[in-house]
Amino acid sequence: MLRMLNLDGDRQADLTVHGGSDKAVYSYPIEHYEYWRKIFPNIKMLNGMFGENFTSEGLMEDEVYVGDAFQIGSSKVIATQPRMPCYKLGIKFGRMDIIKKFLASGRSGIYFRVLEEGQVGAGDTIDRIRKDPNRITISDIVRLYANDREDIESMRRAVKVEALPDGWKNHFLEQINDWWKKNESKST
């Protein structure tokens, strides 16, 4: 059973950084596993290695907009944000360099908020039932955070996405304000 805060039988250990309504469900594409097998050939890469609730197929970060809604089994979810790596991923992999490599790879996976609780099961399809009109992908959020702090237009669109958590919106608003201050001082 997929509940508002997680799946029955699943429990996040540290709710200060994991879980909560905006991170109730985590999906990671199976397509990324081959990449990681090449990077870390001595680590056995089993489904679930990244802590995902769903190892998905065809649900890629560059094709899913923050705010897109999906049907999984009898439940409905909405894409909220990418995963940012933490030290627990380093512990899982037995090496802390995974944290920087994970962020740099852009292979973040997708967090979802539960809109309607329902039954889910292995093999269920994940069907998009609504696209967000702001057209900010999960990959865009990672790019704006990690690499492209000058793409003010995308940041402006991102803060308009209702499903994007306030922490992300505040981060981008700070980036926009810093950019304006920097450019205003150049023009005076």
C-alpha cells in the first residue's frame, strides 16, 4: 500500500533529510545501473542499490517535469524534485566518492509526493496523467543547482512550479537575487 508518507513496510531512518510528503516515494531508472556498473565494476549493483522504492524503466529525469502527475497501480503521485546525495549513499557503497560522482552524473532519480493513496505492485506501469506547463525537468533542477547558476530564466520558471518544494524555490530565488545584485553593480 502506498501511503501519503511512504510504502507500507518502508521506513526512512532519518526524517530530517529523507521522507516527508515531498519525498514520499523515490524512483530510480534501471537504465542508470549499467553506467554505475562501469564506474564501479567491483560493486554488485542490485535493484534498490540507490535506496529507491521503485526501480523504474523509461522514466528518465530529462523527460519528467517537476509537477507531472502519474498513476501507479491505484495510486496517484506527482514529481517533486531530484535526489541530492548524502553521506548515507557513501555508506551504502562503501566509498564516499560516490556522493560527488552521483551529483556530477545527473542521474538523480525522481522523488514523488503521493496525491492519492493506493495499491502498487511490482510490474505496475507508471503512466503520466498530467504534464506541468512550466516545463522544468528533474534534470533541469540538478543542472541549475550544480552547474548553471546563470540560467535565470529557467530559475524563474522553476519557482513557479507549484509542486517544487519551498527549499528549492528559496534556493533559486536567492540565486536570482544574487545575479541581479551582481549585474546591477556592474551597470552602475
